[in-house]
Amino acid sequence: MATLKDSREATSETLAAVSRLGVLSGAGVFVVALGVLHVLRSDLHPVERMMSEYAVGDYGVLMTLAFLAMAGACASLVLGLTQTVPRPALSVAGLVLLGVWALVMVLFAIFPIGVGETVDSTSDVIHRSAAPIGFFGVTAGVFLVSRHFGEDASWGSLSLAGSIIAVVMLVASISFFVSYAAEASVEGLAQRLLIIAFLGWSITVALRLNSMTDLDKLDPDDARESA
């Protein structure tokens, strides 16, 4: 029925608007908090030191806030994509991986990385174990979501750009772990490149979220009723 269709579209419009706001505000909080920490914690060289180290010691609450803001932004993006992208262009696996990234950000906030005497503590082990899952998972998530964008005309323009960004993220992720293993002291740079690439992609996608809900999102029975 038309009423059912109108109700579904209104709900999708509202959720899309909320998700867009969630992505932009979450990304904004993350960038501002991290920028402030770069000034307040000038003892940590951004090229050499991981962002997680900002969560330990003075002003650590700002980094914890940044992690949670990133988690909120990613969760909002997943919500927005499920509401606006037609099914053929929607990668379920990609969305799951983005959801895992949001979860990893929460774990980072709850379990700080170990520094000094706290290295190899339970919190440190959880934090470091979650890192490769999060980094490579979000990279694959961005690639899968972007690749599937090509299945829809209204989202296709983001497919190639998103795939290129995923390659940049992959290079950054590999560089991070190679640097960490080889003690090359460029983990901070590689990690920041990964985050910048992901935020750029997330914001671009969020700005494209529209208020239209494709009929393909409806269940087959609902679609027949709407027709």
C-alpha cells in the first residue's frame, strides 16, 4: 500500500539524516581531539608514535573520546548505507567489516595500549591483538563497499575512488606492521595515513547519503503491495 511505502520512506529519510550527522560529527570530534593531543602531547613524535599512546598518561581521556567518536561515526555510516544504497550495490560483507572496525575502536577505548611497565598486560594484549583485525578489516570493508557501488548508477562514481583509497589503506596497514616488526619507527605516520584515508572516504560517502529509499530494499511481499 502507498501508506506503507510512504512510512518506510519517511523512516529511511530520517535514519539517513541521522547517520549523516553521526558520521560528520564523529569524524569532527576525532579530528579535533587528535589535533589538540598533537599540541598537548608534543613529547610523542607523530611519525614515530602510535595514536593509541595518547590514551596513556595526561589528557588520555581525549584519545578515549576520539576512539569512541570514530566508533560512532563508523556505526552511523553502516546505518546510512543500509538505508540508502540499493541491494545490488550493497555489500553485506563490507558492512560487517566496517562494523568490526567500530567494535575495535570501542576495544581500543576500553583497553589502552601498554606503555612502560604496562606492556604485556591484559589490556595491552587485547589492544595489540585487535589492531591487525581492525586495520585489515576496515581496509577490506572499504574495498568491498566501494566495489559494490559500481552496481548502481547513483553510487557508481564512488566505486573507483573508493577502491583506490582502499589500496592506500592497505599500503598504510602493511607499512604499519612492517615498521613495528622492524622497529623502523614510522608506525605513527603509517597509522595516520590509514586514518586520514578512511575518514576522507567516510565523509565523502556520508555526504552522498540521500533521502531516497529504493523499492529493492523492501521485502518482495511489501514491494508487490506498494506496486
